[in-house]
Amino acid sequence: MDKISNRQLPTMVIIVLGIMTTFGPLTIDMYVPSLPNVQSDFNTSVSQVQLTLSFAMIGLAIGQFIFGPLSDAYGRKKMALIIISIYAIASLFAVFTTSMSLLLLLRLFQGLTGGGAIVIAKATMGDQHEGKALAKGLASLLVINGIITIIAPIIGGYALTISNWKAIFLILTVVSIIILILSMLHLEETHKTNLSKLNFSAIFKDFGALFKKPAFIIPMVLQGLTYVMLFSFSAAGPFITQKIYDMTPQQFSYLFAFNGVGLIIMSQLTAKLVAYMNRYLLLIILTTIQIVGVILIIVTLTLHLPLWVLIIAFFLNVCPVTGIGPLSFALAMESRTGGSGNASSLLGLFQFILGGIMSPLVGLQGEYSVLPYITILVITAILIICLEIVFKSILFNKQLK
């Protein structure tokens, strides 16, 4: 079924596709509250346990890059069933693993297949809709994604109160099996097999052209840097709150969910404001809020101010991500060369890989040291400010031409 129909998809299909887009928060957000427990169980360093986040993030990036073209070549439903099955197997193996090396490998497989599920769900919606119908369809998927983003860390935190971190992987196993069954029963094949579309050399050639355009690269890096704020919070937050501020995993999961609500509100608010404000001005405002959050985090952790101040600081630092990210994405896409799919995949690839690289760095000095986290925040904030100054100059010169 290659021809776009714009027909209304059945509710169950929308639900299945929506859940498929949540493999990111399921893989990351549900697991985050358990980081201190995993470290204690394996008796390993903070940085090594944070690699379990990095491997999943990098997998999510590469999975979206790999399985998009593969689903073009071999069909959406077939690839979806294969990768969800692999995700379920990797999750089940993680329940029984006693090796950190094996856990890292399994997290990579979870990321790869989770990223594949995300891109196939969006591609399936794109096969069926175009224009306003596609925007409406993707918005319906985001509603489900937002709900899962909020409840995933709460489920993870609750699981830790009645069991250990392995319960989270057991939950992921059950959830992925349910999604697999629903996919088998309700998904239709929306894309015919077409092996001629499997052309990675053309994709890399387009990547090379994009890397030569500063008007694309600067927004791409800005988007990646703002997500460093989010991913470094995911990696450092559990240790700062549980080891220094004596929060329980369940309490941290509520904090994580609270920020999740803020992320959703900020994305919706940005979507409204962009109709009335200059996008670059809005980008500056959101970046300023995020940097205020950086300053407040530094002051709070340095002076060991009360927990409620830290919660506000995290909120200010993290929530603008879903405003800055889409604005940077849109500005980058306007300067793309070639297909929008390749530019989009490069933006997603860079975002998750940069986050994956930074995550283990916040724990270099152990579970009680905040210096690496503060250092990353300061460097990231300085880079964002410098890039925005350069980007403003590019936009100004562009307007003069």
C-alpha cells in the first residue's frame, strides 16, 4: 500500500503506532530511577553504570538511521515484528544477566530496536497521510507518547519499591510482547517491498553536503547541546537526588515525571508562540531560561541549598529543551540539501549520540561529586551562547542578501 489515502486509521492502529513511538521513554525514562541500584548491585563505578544509558541512547540514534531505510526496502510491518521481537528478547535476557558487559550489549540492542520501532511508526503514518492529515496523525501519536513519558518513570520508581532493577526489564519484556501481539493483529502492511530503496551511499553523500552548510550545522549543534542538558540530568539526577539529597527512587520518579509534564507544556506553548513571535527571538528567550536554570543548579549544588530550590533549578534547565529542540530543528531543515528524511535522521542521530557521549562523563568522580556535572553544564551553556551569536550573524547576513 504505497498510495497515500488520508483515510482515518482505526483507533487500535493509532494506539499501537503511538506506543511504538514511546520506546524511547520506555527504554530510558523507566530505567533512569534504578541507576544507583544497578551501580550497587554490580559494584561498579558511576560512569560505567551511566554507560547503560549511553548505549541505549546511541542505539536509539543508530536504530532510527538503519531501520528507516530497511523498512523502505522490506516493508513496515515485517520489520516492526522483527525488531519488537528482538527488543522483547533483549529485555528478557537483561532480567537474568549478572554481567555488566552483557547488560551494556543488551541495552544497545534495546536502543537499536527501540529506535527502529519509533521510525517505523512515523513512517507508517506517513504512508497513510499527507499534509494536514499527517500533522494531525502525528499529533495523535504525540499524545500517547506524552502520557507514556509521564508514567514511565513512575512505573520504574514503583517497581523499585517492591523489587529490584530487574523488575523494570521484566515489565519491558511484558510490554514489548503485548505490543508485538497487537502489531501482529492490527497493523497492515503500508509499504511494498522495494530493495532498490536500500541505498546508504546516497544517504552519506547527502550527509556530506549538509555538513558543508553552517546554516544547517549550527542549529543542529544547538539542538544537540540543549539535549545534553536533558540527558546529563537523566544521568546525574538519580545520584544527586538519591545520594546527596536522600530522595528515594520513587520520589525521584515523581520528580522525573514532573519535568516530563513541563516538557510537554513547553512543547505546546512553543507551538502556540511561534505563530506570534520571531522564531530566533523565541529561541533566545528559551535559551535564557535554560541558562538561568544552569546558574541556579550551580548555586544550589555548591551551597547545598534546600531540595525545593534544586527541583526548580532542574525544571528551568530541562523544560526548555522541547522548545529549543523543535525550533532548532525547523531552522536547520530550512537549510537542508536533498531529502528531508536524510536531514531529519542526521539531526536525530547527532542529538542522541551527543547525549550518549556526555552521559557517563557526569559520573567521572563518583556518586557524591557534582563537579563533572557542573562542568558539563557550564561548557554547554557557553557553547550555546557562542553558537547563537554566530547564528544570529548568519541570519542577519542572509537577510541583507
